[in-house]
Amino acid sequence: MEVQTAWQGLLPLYLFLGGLGGSTLALAAWLDVLAPKRYRRTVRPCAWSALLFLILGVIILLADTGTPFRALLLWNSFSNPTSWLTIGAWTLAAALCGNLALSLVASCCAPRRSILRSILGVACIIVGAATCIYTGVLLMTSSAIVSWNTVLVPALFVLSSLNSGTAFVSCIYRLKEKAKRARRMTAWNGLTVFLTTAESVVTGLYLSWLATSSPATLPAAQLLIDGVLSLPFWLFVVGAGLVIPWAIALIGLLRHKDPKWLVILSAICTLIGACALRFLILAIGLRFPVGLI
């Protein structure tokens, strides 16, 4: 029996796009603050892509309410400061505005540093990171679902979002920058190895927490480890989302050579794993009655 139908539908896809858009925005803004002229070929498409991801996420979220126009105009969505939904609404609004501004600046202004441009970049880093964090905190604060009531959920979502954003931005970097510079992927590969390792550790900790926290959470762990959800978990989340990108990045570090097709493959696998993770995390929370999990 499944419960909490408000969490069903396409909401996992919204959580994925929100995390991907937020992390891509933060990384694009970081590159723009670091060296706007050097990374202009990467920042521009990444900024517009991040905006597209966030807009698609909002469209999915509104469509999932069943009354999108009413939800869009509902002032209560922005007026209750104690609600995480309100915090999320303001965070998403700030991310959209900052993202649009960064995209226009990267496209229309000369690629040189300025105080205002740096302030905009720092602001986009903050709201982008906040968007990533919010997608996990929203689940953690849903007290009726015991399998989400741990700080490991937002930690896992943040790492997964950063991993996705890094994969996407590094792929754009490899495709758009000049060949000699783009082949030097050492920093991106190092970041990928670090993030995939950290996400793997947190994933293991979350599984351990589910299995040992209480009898109420044990069925959720069994679903992922050897139950009906184990195949997509091990195949997509662990295999495609963690092992393959980690191996490709490590090979790149050792060989100092990153063919375009390998970078694209790594990005695709990472995004598949991140999307599958959200669907599965929501699935284990909806599989049993609230009183049993």
C-alpha cells in the first residue's frame, strides 16, 4: 500500500531538475567569478542551461499540483515564513532571477571582472547551493515518512546535485573550450573523484541507517538492497551514477587524457544515476503505510 500521494507523480523529476539547475548555476557563477574571460565559452551555455533546468522544474512542479495557474498565483506560497514550502518558493524565485541576470551578463557584456559582476556571481553561487540543499531538506522535514527523517537525505541530495552539475559543466567545458585547454581536465576529474567517493560514502551510511535505525526503517533498506527496487538501485544509482563516472575520472587523472566521448558518457551516466536516486528515495517512502515506516 502506498501513501502520501502528494509526493508521487513527477515530483522526483522536479527534485532532480532543481538540484541540477542549482548546482549548474553555482558552478557557472563560480567560473565567472574566477575568470570570466578564460571560461566565457563554458559559462554562457551553462548559465542558460541552468535556467532551462530550473524553468522545467517549476513547470513540472506546477503541473503536478493539478491547478498550475492557481498555484502560481497563490500568495500563500510566499507569505508563510515558517513553512519550508515558502522558503523553497523564495529560494527558487531568487535562483531564477539570479540565473537570468547571470545569463544575460555572460551573453551581452564583455568578459571582464567588475565589482557588480562579482557580487552577482557570489549571489548566484549562494542561491544555487541553497536550491540544491532545499530539495533534500524538504524531504527530511516530512516527519510522517520515517525513512526520510535523517540529515543524510539532504546530504545525499546535495552531493548528488553537485555531482550532476559537475558532470554537466565539465562536459560543456570539454566540448566548448579550445582543444588544448579542454584536454586538461585534471581539476574536473579530481572534483568528480572526490564527489563520487563522498556520495558513495553517504549512500552507504544512509543504507546502514535505514537497516539499523529502527524496525520501521528496515523494510526500506531491504527494498534497496535486495528487494524489488534493488535492480534499479544497483544498476542505475550505484553502477551508472557512481562507479562508471568515478572510473572514467580516475582514468583521466592517471592518463592525463580525456576523449570527448568518455566525458559525454560519464555525464550521461551521472545524470541517469542522480535522477534514479530521487525516484527511489521517494519510492521507499511511499511503499508502506505511514504507521509502519
